[in-house]
Amino acid sequence: MQDEAYTTRSLTLFVSSHFMFNVLGKLQSEILSGDKREALSTITLYTRILRQACTLSNSKKNSLAEEGLFLERYLQLEQNRFVELSMQYQIYGFELQTDLIEPFMIQPFVELAVLSSLGAQNNILNLSYDKAQNAIHIQSIMHNESAAEKLEDKCEIALHRLKFFNHSYTRTINESTLTQTINI
């Protein structure tokens, strides 16, 4: 189990076929519409995130700064993909080089926040690290509850990894706000 928690299985949690095909579909659309600058921007960001994902997957732990950069790039791609839905995001507290976390622990839950908030008005996803509580908070609007069902397998694997590494996870929904907390 320990080897499985560190192997490329972690990478496949992020690089799911769904995400890859959606980004490539967006790229294809940009090329066909003649939007060369946007296509170049998409492919550049996509290659950076894939390169970083491969690098992060070779480490047992990464700094929160590295994880934050990875999540920033991931959210940029998602924001570009859902531009017509006006998805916004804010990331705080991930500049720390000394605080460490296992790779790809946060992304499945950020993806859940993104997909469950699509279509909501004033759609802002907040991602923050609270050093005093040693906790990562992901707050978003809960607009599409079927997103949790679509990501159930991916989140289940992520929950097993959290438990293996002695981290905990809570999810609450108050009115239309989804709050996820990962205690590391």
C-alpha cells in the first residue's frame, strides 16, 4: 500500500482522461477557430502542468509552494476552459517552502469544488492554507451536486491516501456553500 500511495497512481488521479480530453478539446476548438494566441497559451500552460505533474510525482513530499503553483496552473486551465461561466479563484498561504505535503493530495478536492460550482453566479473558489491550524481550506459554491457523484472514485482514492498519511478531511455544505478542509 505504501508504494501505491507514492506511485504513478497518484499522477493518474490528476491526469484523468476526462481532464486531458477536455483540455485537448478546448485546444482543438481554439485551433479551428483560428485563435492562435489562445491555442498557444493553452498548450503552453498544459505542457507546464504536465511537466510539473511528472516532477511532483517523483517526490514523496513537495513544498506547499510547489503544490500551490501546480494548483494555480490547474485552476488557470479550468478557468480558461469555463470562461463563459465566469469561474474565478483565489489562492492564499501556499508560498511556504518549508511546509511539506505529499503530491496530488489537494487537487481531487479542488476539482470537486470547480465542477460542483459550475454555472453558479458569483462563482469564486477560495483555496487557502492556514499554518496555525495546519489545514487547507477549499470553499466554493455548491451548485451542481452531481459533480460529487462523477468524482466519487477519484475522491475515494484521495481519501484513502489522506488516511494513509494520517491526514483528515471534512466536507460540509451550508446553504449553497461547500467547505472542504484537509488537516495535514
